[in-house]
Amino acid sequence: MIEQCINLRKQSDTFAINDLKGLLGVPKGKLSRFADFNAQCLKVAVGEVNQLTDFEVAIGLKKRGRIVETITLTWMKKCPKARIEAADERQRSRIGRIARRKATVEVIV
């Protein structure tokens, strides 16, 4: 979804929660609470995008009281060093990618 907006002038977009769920392919009735949607879908997707692509994505929440009304996605190009690291990660095996993202990889000596 972010790839379609890369070379446009705008670097952010605002979505209603249900619209973003539809774009991400979340089935209706699943992840109905925002906390579940955020933890199990949004943060995971943003982490993967930030690890594997040449762009950095950030999430902004607009709340009214305790209820989240809209989500703003902002993207920008990474610095050259970070782009090289992302390209290196794309060349590595998918096995262990989550552990490398969370920095919990154990090195065997």
C-alpha cells in the first residue's frame, strides 16, 4: 500500500480504523478492539515494512477521549546506510527474521 504512494508529493495519509482494516485485509468481526488490532496487525506490519524496505513508516493516532478515531501513516526515505541494511536483510533467509527485528538473536560461538 505504501509502495503506491512512494513518489507522490504527499508523505502521509489519514485513515479511519475500519478503512485501514479493510486495506490490510482484516476479516470483519476479527480484531474488533483497537488494542488487539494495534498489537497484532499494525505494529507487526509497520515493523516488517521498516525492516525490509527503503522507507521508514510511522503511525500517529488521533484520539477523542480514550477512543482512537483516525490513524495517520507517515513514510519517508531511509538514510543510505539504513537502505543498505534493508537490502542485506532482504537477501538473508526469512528464517529468524522476526528475531533479528526484535534483536533477540543468539550468536553461536
